[in-house]
Amino acid sequence: MLQKRHRSHSRTNADPTVLLPPNLRTLDARPFTRQDFQTMRAWLAEHGWPRGTMDIGMLEGYLVALLVWPVDISSGAWLPPIWGEKAGWKVPAKIATPSAFNKFIGLVVGLLQDLDRGLSACPPRFAPTLPIDEAGWRGRSAPGIAWAQGFLRALEQNSQGLQWRSTAARSAVAGIARYASLAPPTAGADPAVATNLKSAVLTLVAERSSRGPLGALASRDSGAIAPNVAAPIASGAASRAPRHPD
């Protein structure tokens, strides 16, 4: 992920380290723990991020969409929208050091892989993160809206849209889009939002043709997850724990 510029022929110091998009196919796998999830949620809720940075609910919706509505784009394209960047590869000051960058990318890709493990299970396992009592979203939008908006933000990167999708898939996306456009009090008060989002996602899982950024679908016969696609350098606990608090 990191690359240093060549030294100039002058006697000046070398240019700063350049932070590059990760290659998911070369990264070793590691578990994504409950503590990892809490760290990611708290970090995204901090001040200092660019305007438009996703909260944990929006991030999860975004990553789920990349997995169940596969879009063939590079990590340099799908990562920047997470921190609000709309054009090109630009790393925000919040994670502009190698250590912070590696840790953040490690958490994002770790969450992506953890979600895929559930979606790839037989039967699939999934429950949307809708932190209705979470102070971290700071009232920007109700959690159900944020999740759905993150999902649709990923779909915007697929130019093929709904053209070749089944009727069930189109209906599932329409149901998610409905939550993305509701007023905050309406979405936050709907007790069925988690159930409906889960149902829509599982409908799309049944039709997905790949695992998006994580590559080809794993064989259900072997039950194995494709190797070398997980969180990068950031350190984490060796044992697996649920992402969500009890």
C-alpha cells in the first residue's frame, strides 16, 4: 500500500511517503473482532473527517452493496467515497500518516470480509447495523436512512444498473431505496426497517455473480473463503468475536 518516491538529484530530503490504494488480492486474512467493529464505529464518529464521510451504518450499507451487487472497480475507486472524496484518490488528513492509513484500511477491509463471511455462509447470515441509540451519527440522518443511502451510493458506481436483474432483485433494491428517501423520524420509528433490509439483501445474495472487491464466489462445497483477501497491516486480536454488541 505504501510507496516512496525516488530521491531527487539535489541534496534535499526525499518526498513524503505516498499512500496508495491496497491490492486486496495480496493481503493476508485475519479475523474481524467485536473490538475492531467498535473501534471503526468510534473512529468514524470523531471530528476531523471531511464533510460527507460515512458513519458506521452508511459504511456497512455501502460495503454490503459492493458484495451483493458486484461492481468491477479498483480499491482506489471504491475506498475514497468512504471518507467523502468524490473525484480521484486523495487521502484525508485524518489518516494521512502510514500508521493511521494502514489501520483504517485494515478495519474497512476487515469489515468487508467479515460481512462476506456471513453472506457466503449456508444459509447466509446477515443483520444490518442500525444504531438507533448511537450518538456517533450525530443526527445527520436516522440510521435506517444512512444504511440505505450507503447501499445506493455503491450502486451508483455500476453503470449497468437494473437492466439485466430479475424482478425480485429490482424489487429488493426498490425497497432499500425507499428507506433512503424517507424523512429521518419516519425511518427511525419503523420497527420493520432491519427486517426489510435483511430480506432485501438476502434476495440479492441469492443472485450475486461474485463477491465484488473480494473476487470470485467461494465454492460452497469446500466452505472455504478465497485466500489472500482481508485486512492489511493493522494489528488485531487473534480470536474471532461477534461484530455487534449484545
